[in-house]
Amino acid sequence: MDILRIATAGSVDDGKSTLIGRLLFETQSITKDKIEALKAASQRKGLDFVDLSLLTDGLIAEREQGITIDVANIYFNTPNRKYIIADTPGHFEYTRNMVTGASNASVSIILVDARNGVGEQTRRHFYIASLLEIKNVIVAINKMDLANYDQSVFEKIQQDFNEISEQVKKPKQKISFIPISSLYGENIVEKSDKMPWYDSLTLLQLLENIEIEDQKDDKSLFRLPVQLVIRPKTEEFHDFRGYAGRVSSGSIKVGDMIEALPSKQIGKISAIYRAQDSVEVASKNDSVTITLEDDIDISRGNMLVKVGEQPELSKELKARVCWMDTTPLQNGKTYLLQHGVNRQKTKVTGIQSVLSINNFEEEELPENIKLNQIGVVSFKLANPIFADPFEVNPPNGAFILIDEQSNGTVGVGFMI
């Protein structure tokens, strides 16, 4: 069964957790005992309705404040497919968590409060969804019940959002708009009779009709970061040498010629194993072990690519960086750059610009990049990494930056 990965986004109190709770409730993904517990918890809070947001706000601090802080993964399914929803925070302080939650999503649901319209966080979340190359964006204009289900309110927000999308300029991105009320379930699973002027699909119908890319037909460049060299110390397999890892993009088959980076030695694939089974083809996200006809120098941290599909090897790179630390990114500072299983020491050699979220223009030559800001940065590495531009090959075009002292993740980078 297909799996659709979704990330929710929006400002604080736009109703993300309630929306997800409503989806779970309407698809009968909640057990009876949990519904009873929700009713009891809602009564303790003095509410005259069942607070479905309590299904996803799992931290004590979240329930106390009524906001989402951490990323929660929620699972449900319909007869057609399975769903994994990352309920990401809306508050500016937790934008870094939103980036993390949306990193593997195929769909971004951006909620907008019908009373408030498009705000700064809406712009920020849409830009991040575009930066992450999320092709399907659903703009859910929520709390239409508090706007008297007014069609003009919906159309004004739709117009404002379209102006934002023109500024970001991602022509491959498909944007859908839907007026909803998460609290009352309007246009979530069933069509709402409160908004007869809306004649398109409900939210669940939109999700059910989104096409999921077939990994077997992935036309991306083949990339396999080597995580482990397998050499069994047994009499039966004493000559076995396999190279294990997860295919990050593209596909490979028995008989193809591969090149090992950085050594640039070439070999021919003799066998591909998925667990104990021998297979002819390995595709994106497959965890496999590859053997070659002739032994060549390959170790953990190397990358296997098809001959003729090699990435450019360079110790210097430029990337768009989302900064996630309270200590700003400074020119001349050194960090550890982690790309797949390859970790290299790197130095910031220049900060070209930082993004103004109000107009999506680049402010050139800033002094630093602060928490939750996005900027263009140049780096010099101790040794080259085997990355592609993120727009060309997203799985192989991203990396993280690690502080050498705290060992904490301080930034996410996207190769330009």
C-alpha cells in the first residue's frame, strides 16, 4: 500500500493539531477508549466540545500552553493508502523543528486562520516548503466558521497567497486551496453545506488523489553512500566482500559499471542483495549490499555512483543554510559538515546574503545569520564531499552542520 508523507505548518493557533485530530476521528483511526479519554480531558479543561488537538499535543508543556513544540508523527490509513503526518510547530522559536519535520514530506498542508489572513509565519513556512522541493502544497484556510463562511474571505487569502508564490517562483509546485473548519469537520472528509460556493474536493479527497512518485521509475542520478563493508569471518563466506548502504537516489542493476568516490576506481556489479535475497535491481530507499566482480578500494564514507554520472568533487561549496542555533553563524567559524555518512571539518569563508521573509529579497553581505534565518554561505572543507545541487537531486544535496564543542546540530544546508 502507498505511503503519503505530509507535513503541517502554520502560525500558532491556526489549528494544525485540531485538523490532524479531526482527520483521525473522521477516518475512525481512534480507539473508543481514547475517545473517552479525550472527552474526560476536555471536560477537565471546561470545554463543551471534544478537544481533538489533545491527540497530537503529547508533551506536558504543549498541553499547558496549547501550542505544538516538538514534531509529532501521526499515522492513519484509508482503504487506498497509508499516511504519516508530521505535526510541526507554528511558533517562530520552533521553526527549526518545522524544517526537520518537513524534510521527508511529499505534501505540505499550510494552515491559515481565516480571520488573520497570510502572516509572516505563513510566508516563512511556504518558503521552507519550496526550499525543500515539496511539490504539493495545500493551503487550508481554517476557522471559516469564525468568518461566517464568507467566500470573499477565502478568495482574498487565496489572492494574497498567490502573490507570495509568484515571488518564490517554483513553477513545478502545485498549490491547492480549500476552506475548512477543523473544529466542526467542514470540508475535511465530507463536503460542507455551509460553503456551497466551494465546489472542489475535500481535504481527504485531495490527499487521496495526490500521485506518489514511483521509486522504481526514479530517473535521478544513482547515489549509494557506503555505510559498511561486509567481510564475514566464516569458512563458508571467507571470500565475500560486500558494500552495504541505502540507495539515496536513482537505481542500479546487476552488470552496471560503478565508480567509487573518492578513489575513482571502477568496478562491475556482480550481485545485489536485499537482506538474504538476491535481486536484479536496487532503487531509491532500498537498503542493499552490492558485490563487485573485482575488489577495489572502498570503505565507509565513500559513495558509489554510475560511470558517467559522477558529481563534481570540490573542497569549496556554496549552500543555502537554515540556521538553528541561538549562537549566530559567523564568518571564519569552523564546524563539522555531515553529508550522509561522510563527516568533514569545514570553515565558513563567506556569508553572501540573508533572506528577508517579508519580500523574499536577499540582503547582501550580512554580519551573521541568526536563529531561524536563511542565508547563502560559502564553505571550505578539509576533504571533498560527493554532493549534488539540491534542486537537481534533493536526497544527495542536503547536509547538516554540527558544533564541534557541543556536538549539537546547528544548521541545515542545501547545495546550490
